[in-house]
Amino acid sequence: MSYGASLYVRLITGMPVKDSTAGFVCYRREVLQTMRLEEVHFKGYAFQIEMKYTAYCLGFTVVEVPIAFEDSCPRYLQDEYLDLQRGLHWSREATLVA
């Protein structure tokens, strides 16, 4: 994801994560058992952000372990970006209501 989009996610969510869609993601059992996984709404980049943001809001520590993908498929980027925008809007509203 671009630097600008990652900065946008950091500003909106307040998460101390430089790239909320990158890295190998592992969750402790406690984290997944605490989350309401049936309420996860998004796919792709937005899914990764939603999962990390939910863990962060529940008080768990989010740590980055970056990795690199050589084969990227640009035709999917527009859909992923739109999912990201919807996800951030939903997360922001959910935070303000709660």
C-alpha cells in the first residue's frame, strides 16, 4: 500500500503501525477469542486493517514484521482501496458511537 494511504490509516485509527496491511500476521489465541470474528466485514487490505484495529482497540499490542511480495496484481488495487475507504469510515463511526 502507498505511503500516503498508510499515513491516512495511522491518522484515522491512531494505531502505531507504519503499514497496516504489510507483514506476516499472527494472532494469539486470546486475541481471536476476544474478537467477535462474525462481525468482521471486510476483505483484502481493509480486512487486515480491521483485524489489527480491532485488536488494538481491545488493548492488545500490534507489532509489525514486514515482508515483500514480488508478484503484485494491480487490477485489484482499485477494489482494495475502495474497501479500505469503506472500512475506515465504518471503523470511525463505530468508534464514535461506542
